[in-house]
Amino acid sequence: MRIFSGIQPTGAKHFGNYSGGFRQYAVMQDRGEAFFCIVDLHSITTPQEPQALREATLDLAAILLATGLDPDRSTIFVQSHVSEHAECAWVLGSVATYGELRRMTQFKDKGKGSAGLFAYPVLMAADILLYQTDKVPIGDDQRQHLELTRNLAERFNSRFGETFKLPEGIYPETGARIMDLQEPERKMSTTGGTPQGTVGLLDPPDTIRRKVRSAVTDSGSDVRRGDDKPGITNLIDIMSVATGATPEEIEARYDGTGYGKFKEDVAEAVVALLDPIRLRYGELRSNQAVLRALLAEGAAKAELIAAETLEAAYDRVGFVAP
């Protein structure tokens, strides 16, 4: 089984990123041949400061390693280091339609920005399809993009002959979408959320404790999930991710205890999970030469497979081989 996921190096990474992505990656690398791509080409669809993007790319490489990826078991690389990604996106763009790209939620939410933002989903499809991917560990908010990827693969295969595998998504059973601690009706985010409601992966322990303890709760005092209790439901999901306990087990454990004790325990569970990641990140980030070497090695491995797929696609559409 081949696994692929792409991660943008923009924005400080937070607990929601860990819950919906990073924790899946560490598990999935033992279930097949895994490729994890830092998608810096995607990042420039919105304005970026060049030096900040360089630093964020290396930051993300260190975070991926700190959260459990092993370069001996996974291929970790930077998208712009493998030119086949951009080339395959152009080919897939020839079978994508204006109408389906215009309907993509991300483009509608961000308004009429760059042409790159409009074409972003086609590049995402190329990222996945280049590696003949079977499974994509992905956040709940990316379902629409994966469906487009499958549609483009089917359309290309129908028009030009069998070329791309149709990938399937793997979504977390719990914690697929972690919400803002202060405004639980919106997703946790370093750009669209609140600073106090977003738990950063690299936040020090006291900061995490303060944010979780001040989380918005709901009327009543029962620790239970429900549409009428978005704040507590979110904290239960966070506790489940941090400890591995099921939401049902958490509800039973805190039956009759009230919100105060529960929030204290959630804070300590998150600290216990994230503090080793923060410390490991610091060790990795201080050795830039090692990070760069690992990424170069990963790109070389990725390109072998990407080049084979692109060559097949070029042949199918009728390009003359060099």
C-alpha cells in the first residue's frame, strides 16, 4: 500500500494540525510505503515573505520528525524539489473544468485571489496521483479536494487510458476537526481562529495550561458531548486525542465531576503530549544541515516514482519522447 500526504509550511502548527494530520502520519508510515511532502508550491498561492517561507519549510520538516516520522520508514521531501509536481498539474489542468474549480470551498472562502489559488486543487491532485497513491491520511476539511482528485484521475483514465490510481482518504475517527477553544463554532487555526483559543504545537506548558483552563464551556456542568455543548464536546475530542481514550470512556470517567476538574486534566494531558514534541523540535531545528540533507535524500527517492508516472501520462496524451 502506498500512502501520500502533503502539508503546507505556512502558519504556526497547532493542536488541530496534530489531531487531523501529524498523528496519522506516524501511524501510517508502518502500514505501507509512505510519502510526506512539504507543499511549498501551494504556499505561494497567497503572498509570502521569501525568507519566512524558507524558515517555515525547515520548521515543518523538524515538526514532522518531532511528531514521529522516521526518514528510514518514510520519504519526507519538499514539493518544489521534485519538478514533476508542477508538470503533472499542467497535464491534469487540461481535464479539469472551470466550473468544478470555481465551486471549490477554499477558493470561494478566500475570494478572488491569485490564479494559483484557483488552480490549487489541480496541483493537489497531481501531488497525490504522481505516486499512484492508495491511501491519503487527511483532515475532514479536505474531503472536497480528494473527491476532485478522484474525478480528475477517472476523467484522465477514461480519455487517455489507465494511468492513475484512484486514492482513498483516511480520516481520524475522533479529533478530525478540532475547534477554537474560545469560539468553538469555528475551526482551530493560527490564521482564522483566536490566539487564546489556538494551542500551538510549540507552546510552552504554562501557555497550554492557561489556554485550556480558559476554554469556553457551556451551560450546565455535565461532561458530555452534544450539539448543545460545542465547547465541552471539543474538549472531550482534545482529551481523546491526547490520551487515546474514547469519548465514551472520557464521559464515563468524568460523570458528575464538573467542568473545573475536567479542564485541569485536559490541560495536563495536552502538556504531556506536546512538551516532548516541543523539546525534540528544538534539537532537530538547531541542526539545519542535517534537515537539508534528509530533505534532499527524500526528494531523490520521490522523484524516481514521480518521473515514472509523469512519463506515462506524457505518453498517454501524445507527447513525443525526448
